[in-house]
Amino acid sequence: MAANSPAFRAGQIVFGAAVVFFLVAPIIAILPLAFNSSVFLNYPIESFSSRWFVELQTSETWRRSIINSLIIGCGATALSTVIGTLAALGLRHARLPFASLLRVMFLLPMVVPAVVLGVGMQILYTRLGLASTYLGVIVAHAVLCVPFVIVSVSASLGGIDGSIERAASSLGANPATVFRRITLPLALPGVISGAVFAFATSLDEVVITLFVAGPNQRTLARQMFASIRENVSPTVAAAAFLLIIGTLCLAGLAGLLRWRQNRLAKAAASEAG
């Protein structure tokens, strides 16, 4: 069968649609249950109500967990974005000794089981006095988020023409000026995308939080996990709805900023030509 035949293209479309449905179906299934008036998390929906969103606002436990997630998420995002961006800049240079080994070390948290990281961090934090502290949870989440920032920023740095930076240096700009005026603006879409991925990763993290966080650092994801274990309530669906919508909004914002940055870059290139 020819690769450009109508049957082949139709098969590609059907297969792609099936994969998308397989990935999105669980999300679509849980969202309507957030508006179910029943106390049971199941179908069919008896009637629509916003009572479970009111429960998120009025319950001290849920409200505290949302605040904790925002505090820890913002802290982990800021820390991992700075570390990941600097690491990507350092790993960009081929002259760096053991660059490949260092890159693998930075990306290890993506492949090492979260339970292993959680146990190791718990032992380390007990010795350092960081157990059950906000700083400890932020650092733990940042360890998980750094690889995503490195991958995203490295992809953006790979698309930068090095001759632009060399031209700025030849015109008298010092390395700090080149980074601030040339490298960072061109790599900004990757930095923003990495920050979005980092924030989403922090919001979704449960396993490591179970090991390093105390009762006062209970995040929204951990509270959802505890609620499922103790009593399955539609409040969990309402919290999941907020997480999903928030993540989609962040992803849309990152895509919009990337599109705007690419448009400005094309406009600048056309003017220069």
C-alpha cells in the first residue's frame, strides 16, 4: 500500500484518533462527576450541582491543601527553572568535561522510581533537619522538575544560531550582556515551557510528598490520594477538575507565549533580511 494512498491516510487518522481517545477518555470521564449532586462518585449523574466546589472552598483541609500546593508549586518551579536553565546553558558547551555523564545525572530523576527517591530524601532530610518542612518539600519537588526544564531549555538553545552570539561578542558585548540581550530572549519560550512543565509536575506529585512532607505540608494531590483511600467523594472529582483546567490554562499560556516569540523572531529576521 502506497504511503500517500487515501486508505493509508485514513488508517493513520483512525489510529491517531484511537490513541487520542485512549489518552483523553479517562480525563473526560472524571470531569462531569465534579458537578454531580450525589455523594457517590459514579454514573448516571442524578442532577448537576456545584456543591463539591463549595466544599473545596469551605473545608479547611481542602483549602489548606490548595494553598500548600500553590506555595510548594511556585517555589519548586522558581528553583527548578533557575537550576535547569543554568544547567542547560552549561551542558550546551561541547568543551565541558564529561558533559554526557552530567546530562545523564541531571535526567536521572525522570527514570529513577519515585519511591527510591522518596526513601533516599527521607533519610537525608532526617539528618539535615528538613523533614516535614516547606523548604524540604520544595527542594524535593524541584529535584523532580529540573529534568523537564533542562530538556525544554536545551531544545530552545539548540535552535539558536551561535553566530548571533559570536557577532554580539565581536561588537564588544560581555558574556553577561550577550546572555541578557541575545541568548535569554531567544531561549525564553523553552524556559517558559519548562516552568509550566515543572509547575504541573509539582502539582501532580504524590509519592515523594508522602515521604518528605508533614501534616502541615499536605498538598492537593496528597489530599486527593488520602480522600480516595478513606472515603471516595465527588470532592476529589472537583479537585481533579481544577487541576486539569489549571494545567490546560498553563499549557495554553505557554503555547501562546511561544507562538508570540516565534512570530517576533520571524518578523525580526524578515526586517534584517
